[in-house]
Amino acid sequence: MEIYCLYGVGIPTDQCKSIPFRVDGSAEGDSLGCLSGGVYLVDGDGSLPVVSSGFMCAKAWRGKTRFNPSGSPTYLREHRHRAPASTHVDIMGNVALIEDVLRVAAGASGLELGGDQIFSDIKRISERIDLRL
């Protein structure tokens, strides 16, 4: 058995849209350049931040952990945003993602797909999360 995380990246995602706080629309810029119109934006697929899509494959399921007790190989396959796609639903129109899904369904291994394909900072982000594995 192998574990796969396939998702889109490259569309800024509002990480605060579900938090019931008042947004200061005049607030702009920060040391990371992620604050725009009072909202912090992060890499993602327009709806989900990359940490929500990739953390488990990047860290929690990687190797033999309490979340992956058998140590099944884990592959993280990010797919870059391609216009005119604009949300995580549109990623299903990404030809490279569809090819990954079809090849896995036909029996290809993660190594045959090319292993991990990472464009975001998911590895660095995941290392900052303190979780007992």
C-alpha cells in the first residue's frame, strides 16, 4: 500500500476567512508580504492552504509513525495552478493531476510517478508543527 496527497498550489488562500473577526481592510504588508487588505494570504489552491492539503503526507504519515504504523511509502504530488482554474475544485481539470490519478489507478508506484513533486514550502512549514509522531 502507498499513500498519496495530490493537490494544487500557487493560488493565494485566505487563511482567515472562517474566523469571525473584524478585518481591517486598510492593513497592508508585513515582513513576509502576506498581509493584503487586512487578510493574511498563504499559498494554496484558492480555498485550502497548502498546510491543510499537504501536512499529513509531508510529516505525519512520512515513515513509520503512530499515524502510519506500517510505514507505508508516502508521496506528495503538488500541481501548480494553471489559468483559468481558480479553486480547489478546478484542480480536477489539471492534466498532470489526472495523469497521476490514472497511473496510480492502473498500478503505477509512487516511484514510477517520479516520487515527490513539491513546489511549495510544505516541508519547512510541516517541520515547524510540533506533533508527537
